[in-house]
Amino acid sequence: MILDPFVLALLAGVGFVAGFVDAVAGGGGMVAVPVLLSVGLPPVSALATNKLQSVIGTCVAAFTFWRRGFVVLRQLLPAILVTFAGSLVGALSVKQIDTSALSVMVPIALIAIACYFLFAPNLSDADRAARLPFRLGVPLLGFGVGFYDGIFGPGTGSFFTVAFVTLFGLGLTRAAGHTKMLNLTSNLAALAIFIPAGDVVWPVAAVMATGQILGGFVGAHSSIRYGARLIRPLVVVVSILLAIRLLFFG
């Protein structure tokens, strides 16, 4: 595949937008994957290349949230390990599991998440009382959503964020930071399969990663600065757009 300078510039720009969206609300793949397919990548290569370039931006965003004190790695380490295992098991099981029902169930869940973030009156950056214990509940969440990410994927960030808010009482900015950590972990597990299989198109991933680095940095700092005022509407928009894409263009 030959890429001219215009296409390379486009891919870098797409990487920036995807990185920004991923850092704030998740769902950057909704931006990146269609573009990768449009420039001629086969579906598996598009997915693998998207995973690699998105890992770069997500890593920048996760580091920014951690450095600013919104994530305590020591508390999250068990969930990180279990999320990696869940995503790896999901990716290895994808050929043995019928995922057709997910194409209907996931959009319904995403619309429900959008409605919750749109209409819930008390969503803010303030922490609230948790409904489940963090130490035991978050690893279970990580394995379940990580497994889903391994076998299907769309909406992973939205599912993590709504769970951290509703089940574990985190404010939206802290929820976004924790989401980035676990989303990064599940993506790394997928890459552990994609890279040895030779599915990643490295030149494309490298170009998009340049945009992802900036997009992840700007997105994370914007989330920290504006908090719920930015995260809440963007989660709603991303969830609805993902649902529409899965229902009508999946």
C-alpha cells in the first residue's frame, strides 16, 4: 500500500481526533477504523493498526491522569492484571463464541448509558458512596469488560466509565482516569495477539500515533480542566454515535 503525503497528513489528523475522543470518553476507534478501511487496509489489519495507534494516545492520557493524582496505581494494580487476562481470554475465544447477539445488545446498552449521562441530575466530579467495594468489585469489572473488549470491543470505554460512576462512586474525572488505565490494559492484551500474527501495518500506526500523542495529551488535560462539563456530554454523544454505527453500519 502506497500512501501519499496528503493521506499521511489525514491519518495524523485522524489520530489526533481519535486520541482526544478516547482520552475524554472512549470510542476513538469509531473515528479511526472507518478511515483505515477507506485507505485500503483489510478489516483485520485496520483493527490491529487501530489498537496499536490508540494504545499510544491512551498511554499518554492514562499517564496524565495518574501524574495529576486522579488514579492510584497501587489500588488499581489487581484490576489491571485481571483486565489483561480477561481481554486475552476474550481474544483467544472469539472464534469459538457467537457474537452476533452483541450487535443488538450493545447498542441498546450504549443508548441506556447515553440516557443515564444525559438525564441523571447528580453527575459531577465529586465522589459519592460506592455501591460495591472497590478492591473486590473493580477486578471483576475489569475481567468482564476486558473479556468483552477481546471478543467484540465497541463501547468498552463507556462501559468502564458508567460502572466506575454508578457502582464505585467515582466522580466523572476520576472515572475517566481509571477507564483509561483499564482500557489501555485491554488494548495491550489484544496487541499481544495481533502483533505476532503480523496484522499491524506499522507505517500507518506510526503516523497516526503522532496525532494520538497530542490528542491524548490535550484530551486528558481538557478532561481534568473542564471535568464533568466536558466528559458528560461527550460520553452521551459517543455512546449514541456508536449505537447508530453498530445498528445501521455494523
